[in-house]
Amino acid sequence: MSKVKSSRQSNLELLRIVAMCMIICCHFVTYNNFGPTNMFSDKVLALSMLRLGGKLGVVLFVMITGYFMLNKTFKWARIIDLSRQTIYFSVIVAVLAYAFAGTKPDLLGVFRMIFPLLMENYWFPTDFAVVLILSPALNKLVHSIDKKR
């Protein structure tokens, strides 16, 4: 089984890229105003399908990532890197919001920007950090289950 995992699995990597595109489409639909739509129009159906695809994309992305992490050892460096990246993008977004919209963060906003994972500023990185922390226990659980189950 480890021989299969050591080789490159382009099909799963491609599926993960498709999942990312589905998530981006969902965000595009969710955070843009497409104007009034008729309840039974093609426009509403298409927008709803893109939104649903984003939710499916999140599930696919997490499952594929979990599959690739199944035999990896736990490292705090992964959580630190995730936190560092989240802080970086939080600061960039705050600077852009201040530069273009004139919004100033309050004290709570500054704390959320500095500690985004602890303050649950963004749901996905926070949940992903929890999954990374729980990964040794989850890996033991998966490896203890026999193949029939």
C-alpha cells in the first residue's frame, strides 16, 4: 500500500484542483449581487448549482487531503505554517480594506487578525487546524479498522 502512495496520483490531484475551482465558483456566486431573479429561471438554477458545487468541493478537498495525510506523521510545523499563512492574508485583506474602503479594525478585529485560528476568524483554517491536531488519533483509528469495515 505504501508503494502506491509514494507514486504520484495525478487523478486525485486533478480532482482536488477541480474541487478548488468549485469552491471559488461558490464564493463568486455567494459574494456577488446578480440582481433580482425569477424563482423558476435558469439563472437561479445555475447559481444554486454553483453554490451546491462549492459545498461538494469543500468535502472533496478535505477527503482527498485526509487520504494524502493518512500515513504522514504529526508535525506542529504544519499548524504553524497554516497559522502564518492565515495571518499574512488577514493582514493583507485588512490593509486593502483600509486603503480602498477606509475601514479601520477595532481592538477585537486586530486580535482576530493576529490570532485567526484561535479566535476562529475564518472557519476553514480553524477547522483544518483541528483536523491536523486530531490526525494522529484519526490515523490510529483508521489503521485499527480491518478492511471489511
